[in-house]
Amino acid sequence: MLIIAAFWSLPGSSQTLQIMGSDEGFLPFYYGKHLNKGILVEVIKEFTLETGIAAEFRPTPRKRQAWALKKGQANAVFANPQWMPLPDRMHAVGPVLTWRDRVFAQSGGQPDSIDDLHGNICLRKWFVYSDRLERRIGTDLVRYDAYNAQQMLDMFLHKRCEYTVMNELEFRYLARLEAVDPDRYSTELIDAEWPIYLGIVKTEPAMIEAAEAFFATHTVDVEAMLPKLPPPDRQASVQSDK
């Protein structure tokens, strides 16, 4: 209660956690026309219920996020500190969860390392993968590009490629929508992983204090959330070959 009281009495406070988000490939963390669906959306709803602090996601292209912060159109973002806009002006709360890009292989394939990957691989166009994977593309691996996660999974499930690399939760979420068993394709190989924090502008100290207190004890239970998440607004068919 002291945190909430301090928040509402803080002069000049926006009184709303205005979280920037891009719809460019963040399934199932936040998505939808108004970024009103997803794991992090549900987490922030719980934050609002516990603290009384209003919160909303604001669709903002990544290249405009620094501008939005400067103009006061937003005051928060979920990101790794390394890629946070205006990092010198942001306070990182968390980590809230960990992003993992996992290697998925056609049924029966269990490579022991990135060096064991040979053949075709489905990846997302313009996405940056690890140096060790990038070095193998064009020599040991033939790359097929997709424009979004649904297209990439569609190509993989129709066996246009032996491998794909996707965020593990993204793969499991999309596979569940199409009644495909994600464990059939999962491997132990992680191409990259990094912690995700909630960055809040330093001019909102009471909001930062409330977020620190909330995430110090709150665990994001993705296993419980994934089955309950609604489908994306534009769902593509990604049925696998039988």
C-alpha cells in the first residue's frame, strides 16, 4: 500500500505504465492489432490488479521507440538492456523471463551441436542469428527465408528444410494452434538466449519501485498461460504433412 500511495502522490507522474511494443515477431509475448494479447499482456494485467497502477501496450515501431520516449508518448518497454532504447534514461526491472532461440529438427533428427547441422534451414528474413550459425549458412546450410513465424513454421512442417531456429515459446504456441506436437521436433540446441527486462524511464521512480516489488516475487508461468492464449488476428494455416 505504501508503494501505491507514493505512486499516486508523485508530482508529474503519468499514472499509467505506457509500454511500447512492436508487432514485428513477438508471438506469443504480445500481439494483436492493439497488442492486447499475449504472455506479457497477462503479466501486466496481474501487475495492475496487484498495484492499482494502470497499464497499456502501445504499438510502436522499433525505429520510433526512442522518439516516443523522448516525446513522452510512452514510458516503458520490454527488452534486453543491450537493445533498450535510450538505455541511459531507463531503469531495467527483472529479468522477467528468458528469450531462447531453439533449434528444431525434422522428426528423428537430434544434432549434438550447431556444427552438426547440414542441409536446408528455414530462418526469418532480416533476423540476426548467432555468429556460429551465420558462419555455416552458405557452406554447410542452404537458407530458406520466411517473412514471419507462421510462414517459417509452414515451410518447416511441409519439409522444405531439415531445420528451423525459432523462439521456443513461439514454436510451441503456433504448433499448439495447429494440433502439432512441438516435442516431436524439439532439440537440446539453443542458438541464443538472453534475459528480458521491463525498462521504465528513470523519471518514474514510484512506478519503478512498484515494478521492482512486483517482479521480485512474481513468477511468469508460461506453461499455464500458453494453452489459454487466443490465436493471432491473422492466423495462417501451418498444417504439417502427414
